[in-house]
Amino acid sequence: MNKFKIIGLTIVLLLTLALPAMAEQVDVYQNNQLVKSVVFKIGVPYYVVNGQTPGVKMDVAPFIQSDRTFVPVRFLGNALGISNDNINWIDNVQRVFIAGPNNVALTMTIGVKEIQVNDDTKPIDVAPMLQSDRTFLPARYVAEGLGYQVAWDDKNNAVVCWPAGQPEPDVSAAVDYLNSQGAAPTVVTGNKVNGYNIPANTVLDVATSGYKNSDSIVFSINIKGENLQQQYTDAQSIISQAVDADTTAKVIEFAKVTQEELLSGQPWDTKTFNSPNGMAIRVGAGWGGDTVQFDLWSTK
């Protein structure tokens, strides 16, 4: 009997930038066809392979935590040519085994900062972890081991994968499709403030008292603080609890423009966004010019 059992949990990969610009070309196949590109977007429960739309539905949307991007491994593995039968969990040692294309074998263990690719074991800067009954893996190293390069599209909050050694593909059509799908509900596990779930371990400055209405919340991003990308992700997770995905995206985009204006000493504006459900969000500079402040309230 096979001593491995197929993973029943959703395994999530952390995707980052930084694969070598020049790498040995590796051919990876899905359904006997070369996978030329895979695109994921933060907060959207779909991914696109080779620009083919509609995309593939996922039960967990990619998200950012600790300035890293997490993507469900089962879907990423399938997109890169790995079947569910080749993703295995060794329960007694909490270890993940992935049999990839081109006879690549990846092994990672929960809580251990290393990855084994075939017979080569390397240290890594983060450890796989178990959280909310799900297994999370650092995908930068996984993607390298599977022969892919990874790029981050900051404008669209998207992750692009393509075979190492090949030019970066044009995925604009795939990104446009994912942008049209809207964001999935964000799962947060921190405290509640005036009815809003606040992401655990956030460094956002959240006002915890003084609210007259249950739909209101005020918080700010420290633009000179640490983990700026994580702060924006946490802000998005709060805003998306009250308004639609399109308004949320516009708010975050304007906040980033305000950040650049503040950092460069340019004049900045305050703008109010109105959501179809009657919620309003005002975005502008906070006290001292070192923060971007968000004020949410109901206009009804």
C-alpha cells in the first residue's frame, strides 16, 4: 500500500518575484501541451493558463501575507502539469511531497526552513506552515524547482509564471479577464473593530473607539513603515467587507497615488468614493503627512 496519502487539504503556495533571469529552459506540459503562461490575481478565485478564458475556478483566492503572495497549490500544480495524484501528504512527519514534470521531486516539511529538490536540500528564508487546517508553502522555491520563472505585476496585483529560459509572455488579455472577475471574500482571523474583521498581526493604525454608527471604521497606512504591500493587502481586506470589488480596487489605486504624492512632496487630494450599496470611503493624507487615511461610513 502506498505510504503516502493524497492531500485532502487545500495547499497554498507563496509566490514571489526573483527567479534567475537566465535559466535552463524547461518544457512543462499540461494535457500534452506546453504551458506557456499561468496568471493568478490577488483576491480573484480564478487563474488563466495560456491565455485561455474563461479561467479555472478555485475555492481559495490568492492573497498576500507578510509581503508574500499565497496561491492554492492544487490549482497551481494542476496548471503547471502536476496531477492531484502527484501531490502527497505524509501525515506523521507533516511533510509535503510533490512529483513534478521532468522527474522533479519536491519535499517540504511544516516548520522547517528548507526545501529538497531531488537529492539537493537548500535552506530557505520561510518555513511551510499549517494555518486554519490548511498547509501553506513558500512558492518561490517551489516554482524554481518546477522550472518556472515568476513575475509580479504590481499595477494589477497579479502573478505570472512561465517556463524558465523563455521570454516573459504577453498576458494582458488574461489580466484583463481576471480584473473583470472581481475579488473573492477575504478571510481574516484577527480581532473585530466596530463589526469589521481586522487581519491578525496587522500594522495598520486602526481606530478602536469613538464610532457613532456600526458601519463606520477609520484606519491608516504608514507609508514610511514596514511591510507596505502587506498594509495595502490588509486595507483591501477591510474595505472589501463593506463595498464591492470595483470600488475597493479604485480606492486602493487612489491610495497608492496619494502615497507617491506624499513621498515626493507633491500636492495631494482627498477623494470620496461611493459604493452602489450606499457605503462611502474617503481617502487622503493622515496626520503629519506620513500616512494614508481611510474613512468608511454608510450614507443611508
